[in-house]
Amino acid sequence: MLFDWHGTLVDTHDAMFSAMEEMLPQLEELGLVEHLLPEEACNNADDARLVRYIRIFRRLHPRILAERRVSRTDIFNAIFGDNREAKSIAHHAYNQCYRKYFGRVKPFQEGVYDYLRACRDLGIKLVVATNRNREFLDTELKTLEDGRWRELFDATVCADDVTHYKPDPEVLVSGAEKVGLKPGADIWYVGDGYTDMVTANNAGVTPIFYNGAHWEPQRIQGWFRKQDRPALIIESFEQLMDELAAFPEGTFQRPVDEVRPQAFPAPAPPEPRQEADWHPALAKLIRPEVILFDWHATLVDTLDAMYHAVDDMLPEFRELGLMERMLEPEDSKTPEDAKLVDYVRQFSQLHPKVRADRKISRTDIFEVLFGDDQDAKAIAHQAFNRHYRNHYGNVSAFEPRVSQMLDGLRRLGIQVGVITNRDREFFEHELAAVEGTGWQHLFDTEVCGDDTPLRKPHPDQLIFAAENLNYPVGPSVWYVGDSTTDIIAAKRAGMTGVFFNGALWDLPWLQNIFPGTHRHPHKPDVVVNDFSEFWALVLACEVGPP
């Protein structure tokens, strides 16, 4: 019986996710961003969303972080596909980060040691076959429960013992050979991931899916092609013993009931993530006649250039006289905002977590730092523009089919515009560059940061766009944006505010940034997590209430 290590026998999630969150921001310097799979080439919709999220934010999808059920190997296989070279670079970078965290290891399920001990008493040879490097597995075996697990295994095979990582079958073939066997149906591979099952089938051994993470049956079924399906799905090691007990008497050296331990409970399911559900009754939303969109982090991704420019600009704050103009802690909207201001004041750079998250725009950063000080924000925007000239030009659609969605809105008779705090010199270049052919034909109006005296969160740009379209300001004009600044501007203009939650904030965080207090009253009318939700929302309003 071959076993995967992490997520099957042991829980090393704390170390694994810490290392992943440190490694993913390095994708650009590792040259791996261009090797991410196109979304249309992904195995399923979940993988496509993961690729999109990592491409844009260089972080794991929040649902993965909340559920803590996916392995590093499954992540790399999902985002790089069959590109062995890219996966090798990613695994190497991951290992460099993992050295800071490994050693945090515990049994995945209560009683795993006792169940493995029982399997040995039955005469079953036990092997660990893992994508872990040898230095990590040996240390974790030595650390885990004072090292008593080391006696359980007849052999161990690690990633650096073979040429290729799973799903290549080499690690399982090598594990079988180490105990004098050839791959066949009488060798089981027990693992917790999609990649484990593919590896087992590639090696010609029996794949056993350990669902200790409590994946829903329909999700498991959706992962596997017919040739990759597990032969058996178990929820706990107690069920594994049940399967062994079903074999005829005499199959093993001793009766299963004689050696099996007392029953231990299955692992507890993960805490559910509180998804952002801010959808009011559709009858409360007025059918849109005009839809205005934010540009950056709503319709397009320009995060790399934006954060490079912010990094270059912040060290100049002192000579620009902006340090003393930043808000005091008691004037910040949230404790997190106060921490951001304090960090910039002390170190003249963004907090590493803000840079890693990549979820806050330049405009929101300036709002957090300077509040209502328009002169300070004007100086900051001017400094940002100077540095942005060194980085801008790389622009891509935030999601696939955004241009088709914009074209579809116009076919419905809805006027479409774009509002951005970008200066026109940058916006026009990006508008012409996106998707190689440009999107100039998709908008009835465009308003940039330097087209009006005041930028968002003031409503001037939104009102100016409505005037350009000869349409009165009101709730039948929707403004779609990804930041608190966008929603404030929409509500101040008297428009319907649609929060585009492309960063996938959860519900508690949305309630934190939109508290609805007297001091911060502005809240979105609706929240959408992607443009498929937004399109459905528009169509529902087209039909109207029953």
C-alpha cells in the first residue's frame, strides 16, 4: 500500500500555504506568468478561475485558502498543465520558501498511526510516495510524534529520488520496486488529490481517493475523466479498514478484526467560507439604460505596472511634503487602513501584505493615506503618473470574453462608458493595446482622471460621462467598479453602485469596508463576483420582476 504524505497521512497545511503565499508573488521574476495555462485549456471551471486569480493577484484563490484542501502539486498541475519545465521551476521556488516553514506537521486524522500499525500487522508493506523533497520528508518523519512513525514504512520515495514529479508514474513505480514488487492492481495508492489518482492510473496501480477534506461528491465526479477515476473513495481510515475486512478470510497474515484499532472519528470538515452575497431583490434594481465601468481591475488587468509605479513613488513622499499630510490613525476608516498609513509613514513603502494581496488600487491607496486632502492626492497622482510612464503598456482583459460582454450590452440598447482615474495619455494607449486590436469601438464615452477637476471618489467624472451621453443622472445609470472609491463616487452621483468583487473578498470583509455608518454611509446596491454574474443580473433586469 503506497501513501501520499501531505493531506493523506499528515497535515502540513500551515507550512504549505505559507510557502505558497510567499512563492506566488515571485511568478513574474521567475518568468512563469507567461507559462500559466490559458483559461480555455484548463480541466474545469475551478481550475480556470484559479489560473485567472493567480495571474492577476499572484495569490491563491480565497476559497482555496479558506478550505485548505488542495495540495501544492494539484495547484501546479492545474495552472501549468503538462509543462514540466514550468512546474519544475515552480517546485524549486516553492522548496526554497518551504525551508522557512517545514516542520509544522501533525497526523491528518486522529488514529492514523494506529491504522497504519494495523496494516503492518496484516502483512501489508507500506510505502510513502510523495512530491516532498527528501530533506523535508525525513525531517517531518523525525519530528512527527517523536519519530515513532519511521518504523511504520518499508520504504519512502521523494521527488528528488526520481526524475519527474507526479503525475508522472515514476514515483509509484520506484516505491513498488523498493519493496520488491511490480505495479499492479494488488498495489493500492492512497492519496487525497486529483493528481494522485492520475498518477496511480498512469502507474497501473489501484487508485484510492482519501476524501478527508470532505469534497462534495459532485465536485469529485467533475474532476475525473473515465480513465482517471478512483477505484474507491473513502472518508476516513476507518473506512479503509472496512474495505480490508471485506476481503476473504486468509487474505492477510492475521484477521482484520483482530488487529484493527478502536474506531477513530473521521476528520472534521473545513469551516465554510462566507461568500459575498449582497444581492437584493432584483425588483429593487432599476433597468440600466447606461452602464459605466471602471477600467483597472474591473475590465482589465494592469496590476503589474500599477504596483511597480507605486513602489517607485512612495520613497519620494518625504521630499514631496506628503508624509506630514497623511491621516492620523484616529481618522482612518478601519484599523487596517490605519496600519497601512502607519507602515507607509515609517518605511516609505506598502506593507508586504498589501503588495502580496494586490487587491487595492492606486486610488484607494491615496484615499486611505490622505482622506479628503485633495491637494495631497493631486501631488501623489502626479508623482504616480511620472513613474507609471516607465511601466505601463501591458494590459489584458480581466476575464475572458469581457469584450463580448461589452458588445452584448450595446446590442441590448444600453449605452456603455468607461471611467478611470488614469490620465488620458495612459488610458488611450491601454485602450488601443488590449487584446491586440483595442476596445475603442466598445464605448460610447470615456472619461479620464485629467478630464475633470476632481477624480473619484468625487462624482464629477461620472456626471460628466452622463452629460456626454445626454442622459440624466439617476439610478438607471449603473457604475461598475472594484473599489470603495468607485462605490462612493456612484452613490454621490445618485447612480446605482455595482461592486465588482474580482478580488473575491468574503462577506465579513465587505461589511468591514462598507460599514454603512454615519461617517461612511455608502454601500453598493449589488455585488457581483464575475462578469457571468453581472450579465445574468442585467438580463434579469431586462425581463423585470414577475
